[in-house]
Amino acid sequence: MTVSSGDTPVPRVTVVDSTLRDGSHAKRHRFTVEDVRAVAVALDGAGVPWVEVSHGDGLGGSSFNYGLSLVDERVLIAAAADVLTTSRLAVLLLPGIGTKDDLVRARDLGAELVRVATHCTEADIAPQHLGLARDLGMTAVGFLMMAHLADPEALAVQARMTRPAPCCPAAPSSGSRPSGPPSRPTSRSASTAT
């Protein structure tokens, strides 16, 4: 989507702050209701359009495999919804971790946007969740993770699978791929490593 700035089209950028979702990884999924309220109030006051709240691995992520949350994500989503006045509430869903029922519950708690995240080569598993979100009246966006593992043409093919989502951002998730072949240590650098 673009907006016009004179004769030059300018891409429209919408910020979705993921501090209260992705940031939970750094806190070992130990956000409290007080943490969520304080951060959500600050983001709302700063005019951030979307505030994303859920387990670090998305809806339904609290588990032995992905890390148990200190507080149920539904309680945290509701806490954020209670304090947001201008910002809108978003959640992340990874098909296979989060379920359609998780998405319905998040919408019932006030979530208006879902980013349906898939591996950058597996967007074909997103349409059912994107469709449900649209049926629920939510804004539904595809999200390609680990994008450093695919070339731009492959990412474009995958992004098209999320249509009619308004956009499909891609993120390297674990860093970015350097251009060119992988570097190999020289004998000098190998001998000086300690």
C-alpha cells in the first residue's frame, strides 16, 4: 500500500510493537499483569498504533516445549486491552502452536489484528487462520519468519499465499544472511583465536 507525496509514491508504514510478545523471550515468559499494563500505557501514550501481546511464541505457546508463562496470556491480553485508549491490540499466531480457538478467545478479549507467522517456506499453512481472522472482523496479516533462509523470489511466492492479507512482512528472526559465500577463517585468524 502506498500514499502519495507529490509525484513520488511513498510506502505506508504501520508500526506493530512486539515488546509484550517477543520481549517475553528475554524475560523467560515472566511478564506480570503489572508489566503489561505499564508497557501498554507507555506505548499507548507514545501513539504506537498496534501493541502485540501474547506468549513469545504466539497464542498457545505456553508449554513445556516453548516455555511456560508466569501468567496466562489471556489474562495479559485482557490487561492490555483494559488500558489501551488509542493503540489497538494485536496478537501473533503460529499455526500448529496456536489454534483457531485461541484466536477466537483473543478476539473476544479485544485483539483486532493477528499476525499469522509461518516459516518463510511454509506460508501455505496460513490461509485457514487468516480467513478465520477476517471472518471474525480482525485485520489479518501474514508474517514470514526466518526470511534469511530464502531468496527474494521465493519470499514473494510465499507472500502471495497469504492474499488477500493487506501485507506480508518478512523478518530474518535470527539475524540476517551476509551477502556472498560464507567466510572461512584464515590460518592467521584460526591461530590467533583464543
